[in-house]
Amino acid sequence: MVRTIIQLPKEIHKQLREIAHKNHTSISATCREAIIKYLKEEINMYDDLQDLTGQESGIVIYAGKEGILCNWSNVDGLPRMFATGLVGLAEKIPVVDGEHVDDLGGILGGVNLSVCAEWDGEMPTSGTVYHVSDDVVVVAPDGWA
């Protein structure tokens, strides 16, 4: 282990002392556990959908019914439609495994799709589906960049 000295605001130190006392550990052990937990969460996150999918474009479905067909290559976080165009809120995206689906009809059927990218009008038939959260599904269609 490497010894590191840090300075903390008094209120943070007080909270750490209370947690350490409650858990019958030292302040340094409590601090170490908190840092390790934080780093594990950060390491298991992506900044954008291109990192998650390996593609620049696809479809993001929110709450199972609203979707955006877009190029997400320059969007930090999940893409969203605003009056000025496509934006991201820079939230972290969890690392999740995608599942290849041969028939996307069940996933894309009934989705109100907003298009903000060049598109030939053909709905994709197959692709990889990522369940990013309970409310967000990302579809990386086969053959899309």
C-alpha cells in the first residue's frame, strides 16, 4: 500500500468519523473503502454510446415508446432532442453486455421515432440491443457505422 495524506473539510471528516465508529473501523479504512467503491463505479462506465456500442449511430429508446435515431458520435452521455438539436447531459453510461437480435420488430414496434440523422427510411431488421437502464434501451443496428 501507498500512504497518502489528504485534507478534508471538517464536515466530511465528521461524517467519516461517524461512519467509522458505526462500522467499528478506522477513518482511513472507511475512506479507503469509499474511494475503492467510487473508482470501481467510474471504471465500469462509459462517456458515450460510441464507446458502448462501437458504432457512431443507432437508436435510443426512452421509456419503451419514444426513440431517437441519430449519430451519437459527438454526444457525451445519452443523446436527447432539444429545440437546438441533439444534446447530451454528460451522464456516465454503464458497461452492459449487448444481445444480438435477429428481429428488431418487437423492440422497435410502437416506438415514436424522431430522426436526426441521414436515414434511408428502412427500419433495421437486426442488431445488438443494450439495456442501459430500466428506461433506456440502445439499438446498434447491423451494418450501421
